[in-house]
Amino acid sequence: MLPHFDEFLLSLRSNQYSLETIYNYEHDLMVFDLFLEKDAKIPFDGMSKKTIDLYKAFLISKDRKTPKKLMRGRVQLSAGSINRMLSTLRRYLAYLGDNDYPAPIYPNDIKLVKMPRPHARVAEFQQLVELIESPVHFEKNKNIAKRNRAMLETLFATGMRISELLSLNKDQLDRSGKIFIRGKGKKERFVYLTERAKNCIKKYLDTRTDEYPALFIPYRGQNAGTTRARISPNYLQMKIKRYKEQLGINVPTSAHSLRHGFATYMAEQGANPAALQILLGHESLHTTTRYVHASDKYAERTHKEFHPLK
């Protein structure tokens, strides 16, 4: 096992990292430990920069081993997943250095892999509107239709993440439609509902007779709120996929696509990137500006407006 492994995880807990984040750190370091033992066959204190190059090749390979029962990974990792695992190793090495423990290489010796820049794809605005309104056409249970419509309206109205949506409580909403949320990395921000979204949420809440604080809850039979469970991300993603197929939308569409569409079409209407950064909860403005340039229509308008021979 890597030196001071448990201490590192304990430091994450004491700094109030989420359980999911800690699990990811633990998993990623177990993969690296397995690589050193089974593939590189070198001790931790004998690793070098060349070891990192070998580790990258290991992660890129479909034939790599995973911690669970030494099964081999059949799915090729994306550049984003590889960089997450390399960043985990960086963080671990930084922890060793911060605590005066010996580390064979510096964190900055680990260079991330180049990320591909695929052309951003987002459904046409009218298609997103049809998707948001689709539950009332495809759901037989009217209460479920109202709830699912309210969820999709809220996602597109605010640009929030699916995890933020499903963790909402009723008392986080005020009459003005302003919602205070704690998002990724426990960053706090306000998001804002449209009149459409406020109206859909009201119609949905009128079907509720329970006292459970969660804004969106699953139905069991005819009664709402008989369980303390919340809507699962898998359920909502599955529903969006089904609505998309029934509507014949051929662009990849998910809950995150509604967040992407929110940012893209806000930018297309001329929204300030700095304001979008606040609404989306991005730490870096660079992350936000990719949405500003994601739309072909935006690019076309920019070309017509700024080309020197227009």
C-alpha cells in the first residue's frame, strides 16, 4: 500500500470533502498502487518521471487492471478520466510534501494529457422546449407528468447541475424565484427561476400532501411522500433519454444538456460571460467561455458583425 495512504484519506475527511470525492481519490490511488505492484514492478520510492509516462500508457490501454478482483478494464478511459486520476496522484504527492514525508517526484512532474476539443453539440432551442414540455404528453400519470415537467423546467431555467436539482428542498425557494444552492466543491450561489418554471413547480406542489422537505420526491402508488427517498439521477436521465427518443431528437441529450443549452442560448442572446460564470457556479471564466462559442448561430452572427470586408 502507498505510504501514508490512510492518513491522506483522513485529511480529506477532516477538510470536509464529500464522500464521493473521497471514494474517487481512494479508487484512483488503488489503481496507481496496483500499477506499481503488478505492471511496473517497482516500489513507490523507486518511481521516476518515466514511471509516470508508463502509468499514462497503462491508463490509456484497454487491457489495464482495476482494483476489483484484479479484473482487466475493457473500456478505454477518456482524457478527462485519465487527467482526474493523474490529478489525484498530484494531490497525494503534494500531501506528502506538505507533511515533510519523502516523495520520489514532485507533483508538478506529472503532466496532464491533452484534452480533445470536439465541436460542441446542443439540440436546437425548439427541440429543448419540446423536451421540457414532453412529460405532459408521454406520462399517463398526471402527477408524475407535472413533477417531471417541473424538474426539466427548473434545470433549463437555472442551469443548475442534476445533483443540485435533486438535492433541493422546498424551503430553498422564495416567492421571487431565487434559489440559494450549495454546488460543486460546496461553492454557494444564487440561481433564478423563470415564470414558466415557477408556475410548473406550483402545479406540481399542489399535488403534494406530505410534509417531506425534499422538493422532488418519487411516487409510491397513489401517495406522494410515503418514503424519505429522493428522485435518483438514473431515473431522471432515463426519462430524458426516453422523451428524446419519442420526440426523435438525434443530438445527444441528457440532464447536463439542459445546463449546456441554458448557457449556450443565454450566450447567444448576448449574456455577459462573467454573469454566466456566476449562474453556472464555475470557478474559472475559461470554463464558461466555451459555452459562449458553442453555438453555430453565435459564430455566424459574430462573423457577420466583425468581418473586415462585411
